[in-house]
Amino acid sequence: MIAQITPDRLEEIVPLCQEFHVAAAIPGEFHSDAWVARWSEFLEEGFGVILCQQGEEGQPVGMIGGLIAPDPCDGVLVMQEAFWYVDPGARGVGLKLLDAFMSVSKALGAGRILVAHTHKLKPRALNRIYRRMGFKPFETMYAKELV
């Protein structure tokens, strides 16, 4: 079952977030308190959406989340995917999560959706999936720690 996460349920997906952070080699440390605080604000203010796929025993096995805001150039409401991760033992639910995310985005009035992938987690497969679903590449992102 795919459920929309509310601020009071964010703690349930923190272990998946930590797993994603490590598996994707995301720069910086993952601080669960900071993550929960920020996403609580995003969800409460209506700027964020998180969907969670639950396993047979009710545990979170997949998640996708994004932020929604008007594009400053053309005013179109844009949903920007911020994370998408499925536990390796639960493969097969990822596309269901993405489909549900697109449906929720459209229901919220988004006229555009932006998705990404890390270079560490199946970039070739995701590139094919995104293109097959009608997404077009337009940007590559780089990161550098400023310490």
C-alpha cells in the first residue's frame, strides 16, 4: 500500500532515508533530527509531499518525496523530486511509487515534474526508465563541500 506521509509519521521512514543517504553516496552527513524538522515544515506548509510504500508487515520499504513551487521563469507549478529510494529487497515497487508521485503532483496542480538520479544508484536503468516515461534530460548537477 502506498500512503502519503504526514509530519507525525516522518520518523517511520528515517531508517530508509539513512539507507538512501549511504547507498547513493550523498554528500555530507545525514542528521535525522534536521531532516525530520525540515520535512515537517515542508509538509505542514504545503511545499512538500512524501509517499511511502509499505511492505507486507506494514514496514516502509520504499519512499519518494518532492517539493512543489512555481517556476520563477514561467510561473508553472513544478514538483521537484528530492529523493526516491526502495529497499533492495523490495524491488518492483519503485515504478508504482513514481506513478503515484506523478498523480499526486498533477492533483496538486503541478504542470511540470523534475526527477533526478544519483550516479551511484542504477543511473543507466533510471535514464532508460525516465526517457521511456517521457522525461527529457536537461541538466547535470555537481556537488562540492564548502568547509
